[in-house]
Amino acid sequence: MERGRAHLSHLLLWLLLAQTSADLPMCKESDYHFEYTECDVLGSRWRVAVPNKANTCTGLPDPVKGTQCTFSCSEGEFLDMQSQQCQKCAAGTYSLGTGVAFDDWDSLPSGFVTHGVNTNGQDILTDCSNSTWTPKGDYLASNTDECTATLSYAVSLKKPGTVSFEYFYPDNSIYFEFFVQNDQCQSTDSQSRWMKISESSWSKYRVELNSGNNVLYWRSTTYALQGSAVTPVMLRSIAISGVAYTSECFHCKPGTHSAKPGSARCAPCPAETHSNKGATVCRQCEQDTYAEAGSGSCKPRPACTNSDYFYTHTPCDSEGKTQLMYKWIEPKICSETVTGAVKLPASGERQTCPPCNPGFFVTNSSSCEPCDTGFYSNGTACSKCPVGTEPVVGFEYKWWNTMPDNMKSSIFRRKISDSEHSTAWEVAGEYVYTTPGDQDTDYLMLTLNVPGYSLPQSVAKDNERSELSRITFIFETRCTADCKFYFLAGYNQWNNDVVEEWKGTNSKQSYSYLIQRNSTTSFTWTFQRTEEFNTERKYSADVAKIYSIHITNVIGGVASQCRRCALSSAATGSACVPCPPGHYMVNGTGVCQSCPPNTFIRADQSVGEAACIQCGPNTERNEAHTACLSGCTLDMQTKDGALLHYDFSPLANVTGFHSSPRFTNKGLRYFHSFNLGLCGKEGRVAATCVDNVTESGREVKGYICQSTVVPSDIRSQSVVSSQPFIIGDSLIGVTTDTTLSSISSPHWLFPSASSLPDVIFYYKSSETTQACKQGRSATVRLRCNPTVTAKDLITLPSNCSEGTCDGCTFHFLWESRHACPLCTKNNYREIVSACIQGIQRTTYVWQQPLQCYGGESLPAQIVSACVTLDFWLKFGVSTGTIAAALLISISCYFWKKTRKLQYKYSKLIMSSGGKECELPTADSCAIMEGEDAEDDIMDLTKKSFFTKMKSFSRERTSDGFDSVPLKSSSSHQQGEEEDSDEA
């Protein structure tokens, strides 16, 4: 039942479509176009008709068998899909046959996609939507911000082919890569993606492509994060071959033409002509109008001004004269007939030729030739260096009659041009200057090529601190627009680094650059009047002038003077040799004399006592007498006279650290990365910073260096390092003073509450810049902090988060327990415990707060025997008890004796008969036998001891004597009689 309903619905739908088709008109050839189906496994395909708009006509042609998938047409032909045959392109059009080409960049061609993303992947915080590849008419330009801009194009090749393009990539602060991704999502190897730096012209690149689907990617990211200007990558003339066919020919763009059928490309129109789109010929401009090469229209000629011509000098003739020549800038676009126009000054004025440059001599033909080896000159005649001297070799250009052989000028133009004007710099006697260019955006370049450098014989070849070479030039710029003047150093055939940049008008000044590596092979001076593109010459009068260029120690150079040198022996004609290490040459004598102790020889001077430089505090010269080093140990005396010993050896290895994260306006996160090699003697490992944006891999080495690091996932590296430079390449001294050799490290940068002073390492760099004319410098404060367990706790000043407040002097604080003085006996004290159970313990503890580390360790606990307080207490109590008992016994004894004497005395009184002052004569002084017992019995029968004592006290008389009652003799006798009667 359900199946019947479905069949009925399909039938009704077919009838409805048939009725609708019946109402539509029949299709014409303009209502549809032909396409091929996908190739099957046998390499076959079908040609089908596809309507340009759906449901507009009916009666499309039936599918027919197509050509083989490998079929292709030649250059200048296209495949006619109606006849499926190759036909030649008509005049005014062109075709690549099996490929496609893109030369017109007024807008982004169909199929190209460009977008921008944040390099760090934090798209939420960053708007990179406008950071894309931008069409500029004749080329595409990359972004110049810190976003990543990607340009892609997908193409399906029926057979293996190629992709080729031209690019200009002058700025190594941009990472530029090209890679291909196939239909298995496999990409070009990451190491093969880097594009090589362009020198001064467009570079060509070509890559093989496999058949099938291919996606082409061009990607650029800028890593210039310090406000410096960036020149974008430029791309043009993209051509892809391997497409099996093209079904149409392309019209020539305005300013080009193709005169014959079957053209593979269109030729640009020459100057003073123009053409429209699809032109077969170029038309001549009318009078008083002009057109540059490749123009689509003509423009009115402006009135000629002084900026439309330039002057130069002819070579010197046999009479030593030169002619001043004036020439119009080619192509000439101005009119001399317009009101207010200037005329070209008359040429041919004869002037005296300037002298030859130092190291050259004047020939008979008035030309300048270099002096032979071992000779010198001031520009007139060559003289042989005297015995005991050597030539000071180099190049010094200060007279500009002709361009030196090792220098050339060139122009780089962003726009395609066939201008014959290719001279960017012209000689003018006392200087060389930039000529007015075709366009204000032209790069006017002057390049000096150098074969290499060699130290003089009088300088030790193993002296690593010797100045290899130095280039010095004097220049000025005069500008009315935003002109820029660049000085670049070329390290290889692909890499030219911008050493310095000047903007706007600059007065006459000198600039010097120290050459530290023999790989620096060229120097380029580049002048650009403006970056804003204009079709007119508005700033032709803006000019750059170079008055002199002087470079030393050049291989194959000439000498302008000779200098005294030490000789290998006293024999005549002996060769020059360097003075022994630690010696300088006495002025004008050739005699070597030893420098004072602990001094080193300056790299740029070895003559005179001023060449000896005293090492800074707590440093020692190296064996070569070329620098001062620190052995990472230090003895320091405090204000109170205490001697502190430091050992920084655990901190000597190269240490890397970075600033806190920073963000650009686009939200790109980056860091300032520092590498520090604190100290060390001979053979120490230097701190190194590299530039891995381009494949040149330039690196710098010293005590302290810096580079800008950006976390990135655009290639195999996790970070991209760029813009490396040296902060300190020599150690000035180590001290606790806050100022040394005009370098200051104020306390307020890193406040401290500790009484222990910080140890400060002072460094300086020999590299000078426009901002740091005295070179960069650095201070590293080592602060004792025994609580820090991590080895590397290095911080930057809180109010100068980039490590520097002025851009020239950098400050760092390194807190570590290894920055503490070594511990001594003065850093701990002893604690003696109580005597417990006959044992006493002596323990040693650190003085607080602890301000030392290492050195002497705490002594082990000492355990000793002792006598406890409990024993002495018991002994004292016992002794006291015995003494008290003995005392009481003795007291009782003498008391009894006293009582007995008192008793005897009483008896004597009683026996005296009552007569005063008379006592009976004692029968005996001894106690009679039985007397004691009787006395004892008598005492026992009487009152108790305490009762007697009480009575004694009552019977005491007023005069203080005791009153003793004594019996009279009569009464005594009466008593005896009574006793006898009773008996």
C-alpha cells in the first residue's frame, strides 16, 4: 500500500515538472555553458551542459563523450567546449594553455582567500580581521602588524605541474613562509617553508606540484614589536601550470596589449603610450601629456622644476678637469613650455677635479689608482712605508668624482616599470647624493661590498678583544615628507639587517659601527622619500647625502698612513710583530713597554701608555691582557671591619630569564628574554641570543644579551626569537658601591631592609646606537637571601618593567642564597642545656637573621657528663641537719654543765652560814663520788626544765642578776635534826 502511494507521488511530480518544462522556452547557447564531469578510473569524462540560471529554459544539449583527462592545449590557445578543439586566442587576449596566471591585483582574484589570526591563538582578545594580504594594483602586500596573515589558493591539477611567483622580502623582522598542502592534508616540510631574504630586487620562486588537489599557502607574521618601521612582503606574478585546459582567454589589462592571435601573455605599453582593457596596440599620448610604462591613461605634463633634473661629473681628463653635467630625470614627465617652467642648466662647465681618495694616486691620465701593498698616500703620490712601520689598511672615501669600483647604486620599485633610470646615487665631488626617482616610494640604495677583514701584523691574531673593523660615515638628510634613511649590514647573501634608522631631516653627523664578525660582507645605505604611493613626484627635492665613508682592516684595502710597529729582530728589513701580551708601543719608537699590573690593552689602541686600562675593583686581567675577568669569588670588608668571603661559582653558568608578559595593541603576547653569564675566567661560556625568524640564524654573544620572544605555533619551534642585541660584553668591576665608571645602580630601584650590602656586577657594551651613543650598560645586584631555594630568582625594577628606564642602562636583581657570604664562626652561637641525669648538651645555632650560606657548617652537638643540682641539694640538707643536731647536742651539754655549776655555787652559798663575803673553804674542787647521781636525782624530783626556765625568768632581779634562794645554816641544821628524829 505504502509502495503504491510513493509511486503515485513520483508520477505526479514528474507530470508537474514536465508541464513546467513545457512552459519554458528552448535554451539558447547564451543560456548555458559546458563543463566536464569528474574523470573516472579509465581517465574518461563527459561533456555536459549546465544552465547559467536554473529553471530559465529547457532543451539542454545531451551529454556527449568528452576529451581524455590528459588532453591539454598549448600556450596562447583555449579549449572550445562546443567543438572540443583547441583554438588560438584572439588579439588583445592571452592564455597560458595548461595554466593560470595572476598579474592584475586591483582586487583579490577569484579563488584567493586571505584572513588574519592572532599569533598566540587568542582570537577572543584580538581583532586581526584587517590584518590580511592587500591588493596594491601591481602586487599584493602582506600585513605589517603582529598578526599572522594567510593567503591561500586551491587548485586541482589533472597532471603534475608547477607554481611560480615573484616576491620582495627585505625585512628580516617578518617571518615569511610558503607551503603546499595536498589532498591528504600533507604539507611541505617545515624547514623548507622559509623564504630567503631579498637583497635589492624581486626574487623568483618555483615549486613542483603533484596532480590532484593542491592548496597553496603564503603566510607572514611580523615580529618587530618596538615601534620600528616594517617593510611588508610583496607578491606578484603568480602562475600555476598543470591545469588540463582553460576554456577561455583572458583580456589584456589596461596598460598592456597583445598584437597577434595566440599570445601567451600581454606586453606592457612603453612610456608615453597607453591602452585600454583588451587592447591590441598601445596609443601614443597627446602633446603635453605623458604616461609611465604600463599606464592605462595619459596625464597632463606639469611644469619643470629644479627637482626634475640632477647633476653629475664626468671623469677627470688629462688636464685634471671634470665637467659638470645636468640631466633630466628619465622618463621626462615635465614640460618646459608651460608657464613658470625652468630650463635645464647648461652643461659642460669645467672644474678642477677633486683629489684622489687616501691610498690612491693620480695617474698620467688624471684617473685614480690604488697604491701597491706596503705603500701609502694622501691622494697624490704613493710612498713606501719606512722601516719599522706598517700600512694602516682600509678604504676611506671622501672625494666623489667617480663611484668606487666596490660600490654600486640601485633602485627598487614596488611598481612594475621599464624606466631606463637606474641610478639612485650620483657623485658630486664632495659628497654622493640621491637623485630624484621615478616614484617617491622608490628605495634608493647604495651598496659597499667587502671581501673580508684582516688584523694588522702588529695585532695578535688570537686577541679576541681586538677590534676587527669599524665603519664610520658622515651623512645628512633634508626632507619635507616622512622620509627614512637606513643603514644595513649584510651577513650573507640572503640577510641584510637594519643596523640603524633615521627619520625626517637630520643635520650633518657622524655614525660609527663596530664590525665583530668576518661574515659581514656588505653595507647598504637606503633612502625612501615616503611610503605613501602617489602617481606624481611630490618629494623629488628630498635628498640624502653621504660625505665620507671610512672602513678599517679591509682585505685588499689601501693605506693612507703608516704606523710604528715592533720588529721581529733588530736586523734591517725585519717584519712587524705584535707587542707581547700586556705591552704597549711607546709613541713613535717601535719599542714595547709593559703595562702596569692588573691592566689590559684597549681593543682600539695599542700605542701609548693610554692603551693600558686599569681593571675595575675585584677583577683580574686575563692571560691575553685583553679584558678583565672575575673568578666568581670576592673578599669584602664591611664598615665595622668584618671580612666577608663570597663564592658565586654556583651562579656562574649562563642563566636565562624573561620579563613579565607584554601585549601589543593587537593583543600579541611577547616577552623580553635575557641571557646572563655572571662571571668566570678563561674558557667561560658566553651568553647567546639568536634571531630565528629567518634562516640566517644571526646570534650575538657576551655577558648579557636580550631578544624579543613570541610564543608561536606557526612552525615547529614553540617560540620565535627576534631582534637580539648585546647589553654587556665586558666586565667593568664588582663592588658594593652604587656607582662605577659613570654607571649607576641607585638603591631605590631595588629597596632593601637588610644591613648586608648588595654586591653589584657592572657591565658595558661596545656597540653604539643612535639612542645609546656611549653604548649600553648593565648592573646585576646580588642580594643575599638564604630562604630562596630556587637557583634563579632574577627580577626587573618594578618601575622599569623592561629592565631599563632610559633604554641604555639595564638593571637586574638576583636574589639567591649563593649570593650570601660564606658562613664563619661569627655567624653562630652556642646554647648549653641544664644538667639532666648527669648529662649536659651543648648545641650550636645560627645567629638570626641568617646572612650567610655555605662555608663553615654548624658544629655537631656536644654531650658531656655533669653533677646535677639535686645531689648538691641533698648533700646540703644532710650536712645542715647533722650540723644542727651537733649544735643542739653541744648546747645541751654546756647547759647541763652550767646548771651543775649553778647548783654547786648554791651549795657553797648555803654552806657559808649566811655571812656575806665569806665562803666556806672547799674541801675539794672535784666532784665527789656519787655527787652527780645525787644531783641528778635531786633535779629529777624537782620541777621540769621548762618550768625551771620560767621560774628563772621570774626570779630575775631588777639589776639583771638572778635571785637564787639560799637556805641559812640554822634552818639547815634544823632540817637535819628533824630528819634524824623521824628516823
